[in-house]
Amino acid sequence: MPETTSAAPASGTASTRRRQLIAGNWKMNGTRASGVALAGAVADMARRNAPPCDLVVCPPATILMAVGGRLAGSTVSFGGQDCHAKPDGAHTGDIAAPMLADLGCRYVIVGHSERRADHGESDTAVKAKATAALAAGLTIILCVGETEAQRDGGQATSVVGSQIAGSLPEGAAAENCIVAYEPVWAIGTGRTPTGGEIAAMHGHIRASLRKHVGEAADRMRLLYGGSVKPSNAAEILALDDVDGALVGGASLKAEDFLAIAAAARKP
Ligand code: PGA
């Protein structure tokens, strides 16, 4: 099974034991035709030249079914970009976690900074969505990250620590929870933190997670996201405590997405 993490290390971060995961966040892009073509290209390239990591794509909800159909039998998993906190009910326009599971999704992104900003999602709201996703059997990709002003003000680690404390759901474990560190100022801007800044934040996130989930934190995968592209992927994916990437813009081109995946650490 591609998604399983390896056996629990006795101690330490044991980063080489965590199989890396590259997830594509397609955001609000794609029609049935273009989405199926992109998914098909990703699946075909991954079959011809298997990358040393797990692959996930998160298309818009409108094309999940079509993309899921194209990915059937491939090594590429798929997921949603958001879900509601309730399993069903009077919530016009929203999508419930069990509906995503029903389509064959294994993953769902929760707490992306664009949803936190565009839809005013608080940590409490994100936690409720994450809880619903776990109840539906999905693996969450829980996003955290500071704004530029917060980093400039020296608050990056405290902001991210409080986002983890406020949005990590009960029952989060290495098998059902992936945390993505996405500094808001690096998303879609072409700017990235230095390798040292990413490694330091990921170390901080893992230490925070240990307080909440104990040793499971050492097996939990931590992704970096924000302007990951083929030219910087190898450097980022080689960093301590980086267990993959959440890729936006570059995931819309199969060649770029697979080039990033090819740079993953060998398990
Ligand atoms: P980007 O987006 O790769 O286009 O910066 C990342 C994300 O928002 O997940």
C-alpha cells in the first residue's frame, strides 16, 4: 500500500523511515476534460517512472469523480480540498467528508490558508472539519503557516504552534494525519523560506505534535508547501523533518509535478 508509513522508530525523528508524499493542490482550476488529461498524464508518467514517494492530487470537487475514474488502478491517490464539519444536513453549497469518501477520496486538505483567509475559517472551525474528515475515514492534510507580518514580527513559531494546538483533531495519528507547513507569504509568490528556516519550523512542528500525540509525532508526515517547483524540490525534500510537499501551481503541469516527485528522498 503506497500510503502506509513505516514502522515506528523507537525514538528520534527517523526521517529516512517516513516515506515522502507529494500532494498536488489544484485549487480552483480545471474542467472535466483538462482535469482528466492532467490526472492521466500524472498516472502514466508515474507508472513509466515510479517516483520514490506517494502521490496525491486534490482536484476541485466538481471533477473529483471524473479524475477519480481516470486514476482507478493507478498508484496516484486523490482527495478533496475542503469539507464541512457536519456529515450531512442543510448546508447549501458545502460538501461533507462522507461524500468525499463515497467518491473514493482518501485525503482531504483542511485549513488551507486560502480558506482561512477567504472564508474566515478559525482554528476551531478547521478542527471541526478535521474531526469530521477522520470520522469519515479520510486522511487529513492539515495546513498551518504564518503571514509575512507575523514572521517579520518574530511570531512565526508561536502562530504555527497555536494553529496546531487549536486545529489538530482528537484521534490524529500518523496513519490519518499529515501536517503541511505553508507560510502564507510563500504561496504562489515564487518566494520560499531558506532551508534553515524550513527545517527549524518543521522541527518545531514535530516537537509541538509530540505534546499532543506523543511518539506518533515521529511517524507523522510533515509537508512543506509554498512555491515548490522542480528547481527547488531536491533541496527542500532533503531537509530534516520534511516528509514531502504540498504543491499548488507546479502541480498543474504533469511534468513539473513528476519532476518534484522524482526529487523525493529514496525510502
Ligand atoms: P503554490 O501553492 O505551490 O502555488 O505556492 C501551494 C499551496 O497553496 O498549497
